[in-house]
Amino acid sequence: MEKAEVIYGLRTRLSWLFLASALVFLISGLFGVGSHVVSPELLKSSPLQYEGLKSYFIIGRIIHGLLYAGCVIFLPALFFWMLSDTWYTKMVVLQAFTLPILLVEQTTFILMATKLNLPWFSSPFSLGVIAQYLTDYEYLIYLFGSMSLFKLVAMVVQYEGLRTFAMKSRVAAIVMVLSINLIFWAFGALQAFINFKILL
């Protein structure tokens, strides 16, 4: 019964987190953040088609927000659980603490895009700015742009969680945290790179 109550409480908190993520991405969609991917189609469309495409884009951003929350919470939790002798639920709880940090980062992306007209990979909180001075290769810029102060804070939370929940050694916890985050950064950079190539 006690375990069931804990799981029920977790599900409620996860629901709120998914809702918060969808809301953040909805706001970004309303401000047109990320619309560069569909901009060519918008420019060629009639006023009626424009409104339809805009609605689809906003709905897509909401779905993106839900998928983002699911990937951030469940995929790293699965990865950590497979390499640990502990409950999967504990790893989900751990990731539930990291999602709000990353949603704050998403909020800064909205502010930068609307106030400063800066893309996410040019965030002053990331290594993307430095990468743009060192290389013109888009993939590397996106990759380093994914490495930010917010990600570092989330990684510290993951490290402490693995040390506490899974009783992992310092080295094991560091390797696990670095591995899953490098995978996420590489995939995110690849997605941004593909979108860039589509625009070309």
C-alpha cells in the first residue's frame, strides 16, 4: 500500500511536469521560436494556409514539449536503471528533479529569441558562443551549444542521485552521467544540423 501511494504521488508530479513542459513549448510556439524550419512554406502560403500552418506548428510544439519531457525523464532513467541494482521508479524520481532545470533553460531560449534575436546555440550560458569563434562547422556549434550551465547543474543532480539512490562509486556515477548526456547532446546536435540542411 505504501509503495502504491508513492507511485501514485509520483504519477501526479509527473503529470504536472509534462503539463509544464507542454506549456513552455506552447509559449515558444506562440512566439515563433523554432519556426525557421517551416518559414519557407509560410512565405509561399496564402493567408488561410498561413493560419493553418501556424496552428499545426503550435500543436507540433506542444507535442514536442510532451516528447521532450518523456525523453528527459524516462530514457536516462532507463539507462541508469539498466546499470544499477535499484528500482526503476527511483531513477524516474531522479530525472523528475532534472526536468525543471532544463525547462528553465528552455525559458531562457524563448527570452533570448524574443528579446535579443539569438538562437539557442548562441546562449551565453553555453559553449556554443565559443564554438562559433573556433569553427564554422554547424554540427560542432550545435554540439557545444548543447553544453550549458543548466546542463551542468542537471548533471550534478544526476550524479548525486546515482550516489544516493544507486550507491554508485564516484567514477561509475561520473561515467554514467557523462555517457547519457553525451548521447543526448550528440542526438540534439544532429537534429539541429539536419534542420539546418533542410533550410539550405
